[in-house]
Amino acid sequence: MRVPADGSGDEPIPMGRVLLIDDEERILNFVRRGLEAEGMAVDVAPDGETGLELALSRPYDLVILDLVMPGLGGHDVLRRILDQKPAQPVLVLSALNDTASKVSSLEGGAEDYISKPFSLEELLARVHARLRAAARSSTTHIAAGGLSLDLYVRRLRAKLGAGAIRTVRGVGYRIDAA
């Protein structure tokens, strides 16, 4: 159990924030309960449109996405999420178990692919692996209050020279080509 920052110890801090997008209510409830039992905060979306809206408007450590949904399908949701948030980890959980679907999802930017029917134990292990990988990659970024420092940019500035990379307030960084 993790202790909240206020030290009260009354409620555990979620181990990760996950968005689950699937049109099958039975799958939504089953997976949600399994993830919450592992201490994760879970939002669910019953269709692609709602899932896309949530994924683009809130921060998630992982998105779990079904491919086959009425309306906006999973491949389109995946593409549109990664167009706006290229670093967003997405795990595909789909009844499509053919090689072409797996390859197109992975080449489209998905971090992992699990075919239905699936084992909850395997899904949880893969979710934990994705969250660990995300935690490792975020160690080059330090945030405190309203300040943030990207250590990778600091090292790159040292190699390229202080004037090569400019900070654009509220946006990020700009490389000034000579």
C-alpha cells in the first residue's frame, strides 16, 4: 500500500491511471475490476468516440483498446490518439487474432497486443510491464509544482551548445538550425 503525499495513510495512491476502451460491457467490468484490485485508477469508455475524447483530454499511464467497435473503430482511435499524444502507451486487447491485425496495430504504434479470449493474469502482467517501462522512461523528466526539467534536453544542450536548443515557454523546445 502506498501512502498519500499528505501522510494520512487513509487511502492508497493508485499505481497507475488506465483508460479501458471496449464496447463489450462484460469485458469492461471484468478488466476494470481486475485492474482496480491491483490498485490502479481505471476510466472506462464503451465506444471509440468516448474513448478518444477521454484519451485526448486526460493523462493516462496506459490505454487498453479494443479494435472492433461500432462507429469509430480501434485502428482509427489508435491513430488519432498517437497523432495527438505520440508517447501515449497503448495496449490492444482484441478478438482479432490474425497476424495482419497484430502487425498493423504494432506498426501503428501500439506497445503490445493481446488476443481475446485472454487470461486476466497475463493481461495484468503485461499492464504492469508497460507501467514499469513508462516509469523508467520518465526518470529523465523531473517535475515539482509548476516547474519541470527534462534531463535529456539538458544533456543534448551540453553536447550541441547552449544556443542550439531554445525553450519555448508553454510549448516545449525548438532547435535552431545553423
